[in-house]
Amino acid sequence: MKIFDNIVKLKEEVINLVSSNDIKIISIDGKDGSGKSTLAKSLCEDEGYIHLNLDDNEYLDNEKGTFIDYIKYDKLDEDIKVNMKNKKVTIIDGICILKILENLKIKSELKIYVKRLSSYGLWRDEDYFDYEKKADEIIQKSEDSIKKWVNSKAITQNNPELKYTYKKSIFHEIIKYHYEYKPDENADIIYERIE
């Protein structure tokens, strides 16, 4: 695994790996908001690679609350196969990307993971991915914090009707995916993006 905090050096590495290893499928993974799409666009702009953004309505039935079950797999599979047939390098970015590609029986030949760092160099999402704990513990801790916040709002706003309701979300999906696939530990390249 190689780690980069400089996008120019990262681009040079990707270009070198693509040309020397005949790579056609690159995945960019990371938590929501980490900068996956921005990195993908940057890698594509100079080299003519094809970018497939899974957050796009073309590939995702938005507004469902979760991600993996609402990907338009037929469309995604068709576009990837057309690009492969035309010998185009395809960069696919999205949360839970390794699971989605596995569902399509497609393997990423170069796995990039984006970590969002604070100005102090600390990984902003590290608390969510402490693999010595269980995914359900992390989810429960987060749910408890949200419930506490909603309850305090109900009290301070004197609104007893304001109640917390549990709902499975993309957050839960991302946490469970990370604990199953460990994309941050199994990436070929880590991009540490300082905010």
C-alpha cells in the first residue's frame, strides 16, 4: 500500500500503474463526503479515463435511504463492459464500491481509498472504523448520541412530540461495509486529503 497526500504525486503513480500493468478498472472508495468524486474527476481530466460516479442518478435510485440495494446494476454493468470492450480505463467511485463490484462479479484492478484528514493530520472518520470493536457497537453508540440530541431538543424547544425514530441509513451501511471489507486496509493506494 502506498500513501499520498499530494494529488500530483498520486496522479503520477496512477498513470504509471495503469500504463505498466494494463489496468482497466480503478475503484475509489471512502466514507461519504471524503472527496472520492473530486479525486476521480481530477484523475480523468488529463488522461481521458472514463468516470462513473455511483452517486449519479444514472446509477443510483436516490432518496431511498440506503445505497447498495438501490444501485442500477444492469446500467452499471453495461457501461463497465462497454468501456472494457473499448479498452477504456474506467474509474468508478462510490461508497461500498467493493461490495457493488463484487455483486457484478467485477474486480477492481487498482483500489484507491480516500481518507479525509483534519488540518492536524487526524483521520476524521477513524472513530467509526475501530476494527477491534464490533460494527453494531459503533452504530449503537452513534444512535445513542443522536437520540440524546433529539431528546434534548425536545426539552429545550418544549416540544414533546419531537421523538427519535430509528431508521436504517447509509451511515449504517457504510459502517457494516467497512467492517466486512476493510477498504482502508486493503487499498493499493491511500489518498490522505487534508481539509
